[in-house]
Amino acid sequence: MAIEGSSGEAGEPRIRLGMVGGGAGAFIGAVHRIAARIDDQFDLVAGALSASPDKAMASGRDLRLDPSRTYSSYREMAIREARLKNGIEAVSIVTPNHVHYDAAKEFLRRGIHVICDKPLTSNLADAKKLKKIADESGALFVLTHNYTGYPMVRQAREMVANGDLGDIRVVQAEYPQDWLTEAVEQSGQKQAAWRTDPAQSGVGGSTGDIGTHAYNLAAFITGLELDSLAADLDSFVEGRRLDDNAQVMLRFKAKGSEKPAKGMLWCSQVAPGHENGLMVRVYGTKGGLEWTQKDPNYLWFTPFGEPKRLITRNGAGSGAAAARVSRVPSGHPEGYLEAFATIYAEAARAINAAKKGKAVDPAVVYPTVDDGVKGVAFVEACVRSSKRNAAWVRVDDL
């Protein structure tokens, strides 16, 4: 993946990008802006960075946006930018979850491509409606499950697809953190406050915030479809309104005549000692894989009956899927921001193909609105199951 040049991939002009949310004090907005620039495919030219007019204008000045293209309303932004000759071609939505549906709808209906933070929406009804709007709009919808952008995650996916593990039997995914071990939301901490507020986050706490990432990554690597789950959710911190820990058993749909795979998922934001412990393990009839975000440039592969093997990014054993999303030579680490940038680079490839009326290269892979619907269904199934004393819930029934 080349990053040189100043006018986008293979001489393409940079894609004109807008942003909703991500103003002063926001974490993920800055991450999106960095990711959008790493491969030099986008220019941020407009923004509705805050609902507060003063904060929106100040944030726009900080980002050197034209004041006439700095808005305090995403609807106003969508209407005006759609009318401009050089209006935005794509928009990044980096707000709390409850804004995703309404904001994305405004841009999709005007044919503007959407790059949206996860989870897709705060509830499944809105997720289904947004999928319908996206499908009918003709615009692209990219969901930033950024961990799918790591080269060694792509390597794992390729190996599963090639049959290196045989039939998949067991999938384990976990995502523990410790930053909500105490009730920091009661101190006014912005990131904690909205994530623990059902009105902004939706029905899921840790399940929506990080459980969706673990679930998405397990599905992305294995290609498996979830059939049903049994979930035990807790809010360990007194007064907390949403779950801060979840233990989930998973049953996947059978592929052909093979026995369906089983899985386990743990997500927690009250696990001291874990800052961002995302990990996935996959076991099949021929071997097993293990990947952890703490060492993202490495993938462990154990063929059954043989010694454990270390596969490195751009090193021995890695294939084309990892190579096409690697930016620097082997031995130099790539991390979180580069993985996030991969999603933007893939989005740029898809947008440029759409502008020319061409089919996108099959090698281009990014999470879609369909993945978003599945993620929200996962959260609501977890909540429903836990309310029924961890009873099994079929996801399709939702």
C-alpha cells in the first residue's frame, strides 16, 4: 500500500471529506482524521464538529476549515454540501451512538458516502432502517471496525479461507479493559459519561463499546455466521446503568455437513491490569491461530501435531492479504493508527471505483452496514439473554 504522493492513490484526486462530531475534547475524531491522512487519500474540507455553534466554530478554526463550511447542524451541512459544486463526497460520523442513525440518514439520502464509527446505531430497529436507506441510496457505507485493518488479522482471515485450519471448531475472543473499574462517569469524564448513558450509548455498555469489536473480529477472521448466544451481563460498579462486564457463549451456524463451531466471548471494562487486551483464538481440525493486539505484527499458527510457528508481518509465512495492507518493511512495527488508516484506504479505493462506475477490486475489504446490523443484533441478543438468566437467544429471531 503506497503512501507517497500528494494527490491520492495512483494519481486520483483526494476525496473531499466532511466530519460530524470530533470537535475539541473528542478522542475518536482525532483518530479518524489521522487515519484519513496517513495514505493521503482524503482532504477534510467541512465539518459539523459540535452541536454548540461556538464550539463548532472554534473546532473548525483549530482544524483550519473554511468558516463558511463549519456547521453546528449536520442536517444543514448535508443540505448545503450536497448543493455545492465542490461539496463533500464522503462524511465521517464520529459522534456518540445515538446520533449515528439520524446523521447517516441525512448524508446517504443525498448520495454522500458514509464512514461511520461503530456500533452502527444505538438500537436494532434503527440499524435495520439505516441498512435499507444505505442500500437504496447508492452511496457506500463503511463501518470503522478498525481492528480488521491489521495486516496479521488479514493474514489470519486468509489462512482460514484457504483451509489451513481445516473445519473451524472453537473460536475465543476477548476484549478486557480496566478504565471503568471505578465510577469515573460520576466525575464528569466525557468519554465515560456518554458510554454509560443508555440515552446516548444504547442498551449495551461494554457489549456495545468493545464487545462488538471482539465479535466482529471473530466473524471477520473465520467467516462464520452467529446462530445463537447465551450471555451473562453485569454492572459491577454501583449505580452504573449499563453492563461493564459480559461473558457470552456463542453457537455459529453450520457450514454444509460439518458440525457447527462454538465460541466464547469475554468483554470487560472492570479488569485491572488490562488496558486494551483484544485477543482472538481460532481452532480447527488441522490447527490453531492466536492474535493479540498487544503484539499486532505477529500471528501464532500451530498445525496439529507440529511445533508452534510465528508468522510476522511481511516475513516468512505471511501472504498477499497481509502484504497489501502493510506500509513499512518487516521489523518496523505498525499499530493502531495504521490499522485504522487501512479502513480509510479501502474506503477510498471503493469510492474512487464508484466515481468511475467500476466494480471495486475483490481484494478491497472493509466492514459494511450489514456488519453493523449484525453487531447491534449481537448487543441486543446479549441483553435479552441476560435478562432471561443467560437463556439461549437466536439472533435471527431479533
